[in-house]
Amino acid sequence: MENKMFCFQCQETLNCKGCTQFGVCGKSPSLSAMQDLLIYVTKALSAVCMQLRKEGTAIDQEINHLVTTNLFTTITNANFNEEAIIERIEKTLEVKKLLLKKVKGDVVQAALWDGERKDFISYALQVGVLSCEDEDIRSLRELITYGLKGLSAYTKHANVLLREDESIDAFIQEGLAATLDDQLNVDDLIALTLKTGEYGIKGMAMLDRANTEAYGHPQVSNVSIEAGTRPGILISGHDLKDLELLLEQSKDSGVDVYTHSEMLAGHYYPFFKKYPHFIGNYGNAWWKQKEEFEAFNGPILMTTNCIVPPKDSYKNRLWTTGAAGYPGCRHIDEKKDFSEIINQAKSCPAPTPLESGSIVGGFAHEQIFKLTDQVVEAVKSGAIRKFVVMAGCDGRHASRSYYTEFAKALPHDCMILTAGCAKYKYNKLPLGDINGIPRVLDAGQCNDSYSLVLIALKLKEIFNLEDINDLSIVYNIAWYEQKAVIVLLALLSLGVKNIHLGPTLPAFISPNVLDVLVNSFNIQSISNVDVDIKVMM
């Protein structure tokens, strides 16, 4: 059967090889082609930007933001609106054309293409993922590109909170331009992969500063998972600024606001606790949204990625903003006027109850640092034998029940450190505590994996260890999309070894590149719960 598309950027790609007829995520072949073309023209624009920097010309912040938003828009489950992608392609070509007039030296061939809309599909087929024939070069180029997509997502969130770092933007463009350079060999690209991880840490640090300066350091919090009696708005995704604006605009409306999936972390920040109508978290990880969004009864606001193609029963209640989009769903533009979604909520029934009780979280780095003496004593006494990092993503494959069973089977002297939606596999289990400290310490969103890095470095310092791998910390990471890729590269850039990765290894990692990762970092795929626990302990 002839391939209509090719995409293998997420963990659930078909047969762990690649989607060739229609995306498992729900994207069509034509949308896939337009996303490929948007990435290609963004790489070309980046090459022009790098040449201008080399010639001493500064790049406007607006152009930096164009690059990061383009990448963010193509993350898995972010934007299914083909027209919106095409408009971004045209905007990128327009900006590139203007910049080319300023260039004095030579630019790569890719920078010269300036096609019209009628040429987009045919050209996209020439420049997609498989246009690079060398399997190992292709593998590393895609690994770098996906890492940069994740980094761009975190950078974009920081930019919204008025945090900028020109060095990060310059590196994103450097990395994108490098994937067009046929002179770079495998060794060059491996070095660039690790450099991408280094900038991943810088990006997460910038976002951490942006979030905590705007909203305070997360606090340990009990978050209700029960439904109230008033109409509600459910906000999903990752953008805390959108959460702030929605809460402020809806505060006297008689409408309650609930978080969903990764937005759960909003309840941990002191700033948001002042809103009495911010009442809890509804539902679980992103992949359960078809059933949970239907039961919510009110409107849902998707602020970033994690959209599952909606059912007709609630499609008229699904709204998007920022880099997110879905055809037929209403989009709230950069003015962030949420009055229409608030008005819609007023006419809707209250959410259907799904669960009862509460969950605890907010164990970001500052909270853990406050517990340092207690944690160190527990380690020295043997009450805590291991810290197990189980950060990352959740997903719909049945094989992910492994993470639930793994958490249940861990010895009771093991503490789980988590961030991202992977926690929904075990954060409602009765796993108890160690000396009063909950055994599941949730730092927050996937970008809050930075907290887990800081915690590891702090423990390394406290115990006066030379090598981060000498810590009593093991890593069992679940991945799904490209933000998990940048977290993985960040860990590798720190020299972290023996990471277990699952539920499957990335399809875009070629056998030879995998050999390099295994030989250098001893990356391993998950096996079964009993075997993996035995190895990690």
C-alpha cells in the first residue's frame, strides 16, 4: 500500500514504526504534509537568521517568537487546523523573504524556496522526514528537531510571562539550521543532540523562574477531585497565563473553574489560591478526554497540546487558544477575551461527578528543599532506600498499565518523584508515606521535571558525591511526545545513566543511534515489573 504520509514523532506511532495512512493522533495526510512543510520553512528561516547573526545583524524578538510558535504548533495533538498551519507557512515565507534582502553572504539552498500555496503539497512531499535517505543522519536530525520542539514549548510559556533569553532562541535556530547541513556527520549530530539537552535545562530554568516570579513557589496542596454544583469551565493544557486570565475574567460570573490533566499543577501555586471559584481538578490524563469532556457538561478550554479529536456531542463546547487549534472549534485569539466561553458556561449544567476525595501535589524544588533535613535523615536511617523518578507522559495504550503495577509493586522504602501526566497512572493509589512524607511527590507539569533535576543535584551536593549516578535515584521514564524528548536529552546532558524508557523506545531512533545511547548512557527499554524492580533496586 502506497504511503500517504509518514510521521513517527510520538510514542503511539503505528506499530512503533510510523503512521503512513492516517495519524494515530488523528491528523490527516494533508495536515501531516503541511506540518512537515512548516518545519522545513522554519528551518530555512532559521538558517537565514543564523547567517545574519554571523554578519552582525540582530534578530527581532518577533521573529524568534515566530520560530518557537511554529515548532510548538506541530507538537503532537496541538493543532489540527490545516488552514492555521498554512497561514503560518505563508507568514514564515514572507518573513524569510524580507530577511534575505539583508543577507550579504551565501545561504543554504532551502532558504531560497519561495513557493505559493498551490505548490505546498507537492513540495512538502519532497522535504518530509523520509527525504533524508541516511537512516542514522535522519534519526539524529529528527531527535534534535523533536527536542527543539519541546524546548520551544517551554520557551513559549516563559515568553508569555515576559521572560526572554536570546541565547536560547539563537540555539533553537542554530539547531534547526544544522539539520539542513549535509556536511555534518553522525558525531557532529550526536554532539548537537547533547547540546540540545543543555539548552533544554536552560529553557526549563527560564520557565521555572517565569512561573515562580509570577505565581510564587508551588506549595504542598490537597486538590479536590469532586464536582461542584455550579456550572463550570474546564481548562486543560499547560499555559498558566491563560489560567490566570480565565480566573480573573470569570471571578464574579457564578461559574467555577476546574483544571484537567497537566493543568492540575495550577492548584499548587499560591497566586491562584485567592480565587474561590477555582475549585478542583476534573478527570485524568489527556487520553481519557472523550468520555470526561462529555461528562463535564460545560465548555473546555485547550491552551496547548493534548487535544484528542472531539466527539460531536461536545465539539461545540471545545475552545482553543494559543498554539492549539481544531477545525470547527472556536479559537480565542491573542487578545485573550474569554467572555464568550464564560457566557456559554452559564447556560450549561454542572459537571457530572466522576470521583470523590482529593489528591496531593506541589512538591517542586523549594518544597523539597524545606524537607531536606527530614529526607536526609530518612535516607541515612534506611527509611528511604531509593528515589524512583517516574516522570513523563501518559497515553492510551494498555501496556501503560505497567506504570500502575510498577508503582504498586515498589518496596515501601522507595519514594516516587514525578512530573507530567504520567502521574495519573498512580497518583490516586493509596501508597502511603515514609516518616510523614507522601511516597508520591508530584512536582507538577512536564516542564517541572526541572525540579527533579534540581533535587538530584541538591542531594548530590548534600551527600558530597562526585557523580550524579552515585545517588540512590533510578529513572523509569514514560514518554509520549516531544516535550518528553527534551526532558530526556536534558538528563543525558547531565550524564545521567541507566534510564529505563518506555513503554516502547522511540521509532525515530535508528539501531546504530540506539547503540550509541546504550553504550554511552546505558539507556534501557522497560521489561516487566518484577524484573525491572529487581534491576533498579
